[in-house]
Amino acid sequence: MRATPKTAARCVALTVPVLAAITAFARPWVERTDPARLAAEAQAAARAGNYAAAISGFEKLIQIAPDVAEVHADLAVAYYFSGRYGDAARECRTALRLKPGLTYAHNFLGPSLAESGDCRDAFPYLQKDYSRVADPQLRRILGTDTLRCALTLHQPESLLEMTRALTREFPRDPEVLYLASHVYSELSTEASERLLAVAPDSYQAHQFNAEVLELEGKTADAIDEYRKVLALDPHRGGIHYELGRLLLERFPDASNFAAAQREFEEELKIEPESAAAEYQLGEMARQGRRWDEAIGHFQRAIRLDPQFAAAYIGLGGALISAGRPSEAVAPLERAVRLQPGNPDAHYQLSFAYRHAGRDRDAERELAAYRRAHDALMGERQRVRTGINGQLTDPRDVPGAK
């Protein structure tokens, strides 16, 4: 994991006392060499990102004074940033043997070992140094290498702890987000495999199978698995809701519409506080033009979940359709506050304002609808472009600034 030359420059720092030590320990046959000039040139090369020149200079300094730990550490840093991780690890070890308390040699030993494939030896260094290091780029190196090694070594507790820490510290870093997605996927896969091995006939195993089958687009098979869950545990919350949702989404004919309604009603018998089931029944009543029934379901959904923006939009739309536009304004204004980027909320509110005779407010919301709609379409396009591998600028990442 490379960082910037600035990070390398902060680590490479031969001080005046160190230069004096080099001179003091210099071998007799190099008295014509100027160690200070050689050190300055090597450090300047490292700061400029010219690691080949930096390596050449530090190697010459080691020939002059092989027992000065700082020179070995500086050479290790230059090796690391040039991708020579095995050489970097060797020089870090030499530096620490000569001076065990040399901090930046310790800091780079873990990443060097990790990048060279030796996670078992790297892991203790990485874990210790991440919490001690202040430089953000070096912390990123240590953290991402810790994640990779924890995946390799199957360390679930370290995976969770480091993933949370990195995503807090680098919430918009693509590499961190990529690794986090792999971590959660790995942990999920491991847990599901244990579940299927230990209790293949449990309702939990059937529920997991149903969720996987749904992701694979095998809706009929998923429905069968959900029904097996209910056969094993008839009072299992959430299952009737999932059945109703699948019937509505994948088989939207009249018979399945009625079956889905029965599933949502059954869900409310088991989970009377299911705002989602109330919302679905409200939507079904709205589509059937049963306005009063729809209004009742949406109002109950809102009481159960005051942050349910879609329920406020549904309520507003049902009130408008029922000829009560002035009553629709308050729930739709609430929806806009909850989801200012939701185009439908702005559009419905514009409609309510218009019917209530508030033309200026209606025009304002119609303009907000157009902005929200264009922003949503743009974000979807960026996501599609990113999935196709066409991003060329980090600023094109959705949500990046």
C-alpha cells in the first residue's frame, strides 16, 4: 500500500547527532567521502519521490557506517516506497537490532512484512502501531494491512474492530470501503456456512436459504423456503411480510395481490407494530382507490414509525386523491424534511400546494422536484459508470467531495 512522498519524507530524518555518529563510525577507507552531503542528497531524493537515488545514497552511507540504526531505517523506508518490501523488512530488523526503540523502523516493519506476504509475523506489529501512529497516511497503511492480514489469518474480532476504526477515520476512502465490504462479506459467509452445517433443518437455515434464493432471482423457491420457516415457527415475525412483499413484487396479478394482502394482515397479527406491513396495506388500498382505508393504514404506519418518509408521502397522496389537499400539506412537508433529496416528496407537495391555492409555494416545490430528480438521475449514472469500471476521477465517486 503506497503512500505519498510526503509521508516518506516525514519518516526519513537523519539528525545532526546521527550524522555525527556516521562520521565517528566511518571506516578509515572512506575518509574522502562527505557523509553529511551524501545524507542530504539521499533525503532530498526521498522527499522528491526519487527512491532509486535515495536507496543508492543510503546504501553508500551504510557502507560508510554499518552500525548506525537510523541509516538502516531510512533505507528501509526508501525500499518500502519503491516496492521492495522484503528488503525493507530486513533493514527494519537490522535497525531495531541496533536500536530497539527506533520508532519509525518499528512502524514500517509490520507493513513491510505484510506486503511481502508474511502476515503471521506482521500482525503483532500492525496491531500495536496503528493506535500509536499520528500520521494519517501511515495510519491508513497500517490499518489496511491489518485488515488484509486479519482476513488471511481468520481473526474475526480484529476484522470487526479495525473495520469500524478505519471507516470512522476514512469514511470516503475507496480502498477502505472496498476492504470493509470484503470483511463483512467474509464474516457473513463464514457465519452462514456454520449455520447450514450445524442446523440445516432449523428455521434460521430455511430463512437464510430464502434470502439467498431471493438475491439469485429464484422467487418461487424463496417463497417455498419462507413457508418452511412458518411451518417450523408459525409465529415468526417478519416472514409473512416477506412473503407478501415477494408476491407483490414478482407476481403482481389479481390472485397474488389478494394473497399478498392476507400475508400483510397475518403479519400484523404477529407483529402489531409493523409499520412496514401497515404501509404496504396502505399502498394496496391506494391502488384500489379506497382512499379512507389507505389513509388509515398510512396514519398507523406513521404513528408506529415517525421517521417513515414513504408513509408520509403515501398519506399525502391519498389525502389529495380523497379531495383533502389542505390536509395533505403537513405530512408532505414532513416527508420533504425527512428526505430533502426525494423527488416524489417535492412533486406531491407541489401538487398539494397547487390544490390549496398556494401557487408560489407550488412553483418552489416543482423547481425542487426538478433539482432532486436531476441529482438522482446523475447519481444513478455515476453508479452505473463506476460498476462498469469507467471512473477516472475520485470526485466521480457518489458522495465524494
